[in-house]
Amino acid sequence: MPRPAEATTGRRFQLVLKRALDVTLTVSALLFLLPLLIIVAMCIRITSDGPVLFRQVREGYRGQRFVAYKFRTMWMDMADPSGVSQTLQGDSRVTPLGRFLRRTSIDELPQLLNVLKGDMSLVGPRPHVPGMRAAKRDYRELVPYYDARLEMLPGLTGWAQANGLRGPTDDAQKAKARIDHDIAYVQNFSLWLDAKILVKTAVREFITGTGH
């Protein structure tokens, strides 16, 4: 079982700086991205009925639940608020615009609001829905040390995503690898690692467009 992260004075100081950077960078990002966010919101309203934002309950720091925001990418009558029924390649529930938003990860940008609220950080383990399943099993059953990933705020992106471990969790080994990467991040957190993850994510998701 992975060892718990040590709450050293240096680590606590870095966490304070992490929050300050989260707020500063998020406000800057929202101002810079505002025209894009408005255009995406208009396109969603024009191309399908329903709200612009999709709200879903997720597990956060130490299991605390919060409402996460995303741009809606599914037809309104086919969306699954519980998140238990995962999206698969070529899923008919996803709108044509939604496929583009998912591929470029633009659908995740409203979670910048969650970062401002303090529910999330820019970098951390991605927040899962309660009762998340992997390889047709409860994630906690598949990975007994699953909850160790909850010892930091969830992130807009994380070490697992920066290394290509995202999308459906139907493969047990990949699902476990994702949790192992999350916990490795928790144990080895540093502001330098955060910067590395943000750069890798920008290249992988927004430039090469490998999102799901």
C-alpha cells in the first residue's frame, strides 16, 4: 500500500503558494479565455436544446462532495448526471459539437470556476463521481488504496492525464495505473511538478487534441 504524504513545513508552505497561484492563474485564464467561452456557450445553445453547463456531483478533498461544471457535450435527453455510465468512443449520446469539445478538452474549462471556489486546483488527481467504476467493478474494490488519491484537492489536470491516462476505465490495468499516477503525484507534489504537468497537458490536450 502506498505510504501517506508527509505534512512537512516545506510541503505546507508549497500548498499555500499553490493556492495563491491557482487563484492568480485562474483569474488570468478566465479573462484571456472569455471570448472563447462566450463563443462556445453560444454554439451549444444554437446546436442543441438544453443548458450550456452540465453540473455533476464529484468527490473532492478527503471525499467531500461538490458540484463540478463542464460545457454540456451530450444531447439533453441522453445525459447521465450520475456519471456511472461512462462515455465511450463514438458514443451516440455526444453531440457533434460535443465531440470536438471533448477532443480538445474545451468542455473542461468551466471547471476553472471550481478552482476559484476552492473545490479544485489547477493540478491534482481528477475528481471522480461517487461510486466510480473501473473494469465493471467499484474502483475502491479494484484498487484498495484508492482513497489515498483524495489527500489533495482534485485538479483540472493531473499526472495521470499528462501521461495519457484518461478516457474510459474499462481496462483494469490502465485504471489501476491511473490511480498509481494520482498517488505518486500526491506523494511527490511540488510546484515544479505542477508546472511540468501543466505544460505537458497543454501540449497533449490543446495542441495535439488527444482528449476524449
